[in-house]
Amino acid sequence: MAPAARDLTRAKADLARGRRKVRGYPKYDPDQDPDVEKSVTELLEAVRNPSCRFSIASLGLEAQGWLDAALAALLLPVEAGVLELTWVPAAFLPDALGRLVELGPSPIPDGPSLRLAPGSLAHLLAAPGDYTPLPGADPRAMPGQDDRARRLMGTVTRHWRIEARTMDEAEPGCARVVEALDTPDGIWRLLADGGYVELRPTSPTRLWRLLTVLPSASEKRWRLSER
């Protein structure tokens, strides 16, 4: 039996045994939809030969996905030991990603950007009330930023990160990241900056625009979008 046929047979067997939930856009019912085999075949093709692979991390959610020209496949945790394989048309991927990290209306935070060493950021996220600045202060840091950072981290409600890695032959493995901290006062985007991490006030609209070009933009277009 050819590999593709084995994959399809295995996927259909999983469906029949209820091991894996499969949902499409719109929702597919394996018992009622005569096109489910075609849908599963297209889904497996996206997983085997993607133009882009991506991962999502947000509040305990660890998910991964694959994108081709037609659709985006996402493997999502549903409950302990249970994963859901679902898919949406490629054009709906930004919306799906935004929903997974609950990107919605939010103010733009007041104040200038912050620059922290990666170790300081990790410490602040884990224990903002017990933070001691690490040696080797950033010479570009604003005065009083440690106190500002401590106060900010004490209000974080969600830390999320979406990473996409292109499979394009011209730019193989080109990684793009959208990472942010949600707070009651707005969203702060995290950006690598010369060995430090910059926390930059941003807006949901700005992040949405980044999600729309995250999987498919050329490296030049992505760099322009990041500015």
C-alpha cells in the first residue's frame, strides 16, 4: 500500500474509533458528509507538504499547524491526552490564530518602550515581586525602567507567542515571531533587539496586520512589516 493510502486509511480508522476529532470549515461529519475522504486527503497533504509550519503558545495552550495554498491544518489540545485535528481555508488562518490567543479590542499602553535582558524578562514573568536586576545593565535603558517593568509584569494576564517557519525553497526555515504580553492597560509586543528584549506598546490592529503576513510574506516584506 502506498504511503498516502496508508495515511488516509490510518486517519479514517482513527475517525471511526473516535481517537481523533476532525473538524473542517464548515464542520464535517464523517457519517453524513460524502466528501470527508477528500477533505482528510487534502488535510494530510497540507501536513506532509506545507509551505509554512507554525506553533502557538498561550496560557497553557501548546498547538502546532501546517499551511499550504489551500488550507491550514491545526493540531490543538482538547483535554488531557486528546488532540483535535482541525482545518480552515488558508485565507482564514489569521482569524484562527487571533482567536487562539484571544486577540481583541484593547487600548495602547502609555509610556515608552522597555529594554530587558532575556534573563531579566524570564525572572519578571515568573516572580515580578521578587525581581532583582541582573548585572550588566543595558546602557540604552531608560531611567527607572526596572520599577516600571516590575509594575508592568505584575499586571500581565496573558503571555502569547506565535512562530511561523517558511518552507519556501528560496528562503528555507525563515522564522517569524509575533509575541506579546496582554495587560488591563493594553498590549506590549516583545521584540529581539541587539541581545536584549524590547517591550513595545502596540495595538490589536498592528498585531492583526502582522498575523496576516506572518505565514506567507517574503523575508523583505516581513522585515518591513515588523517596523
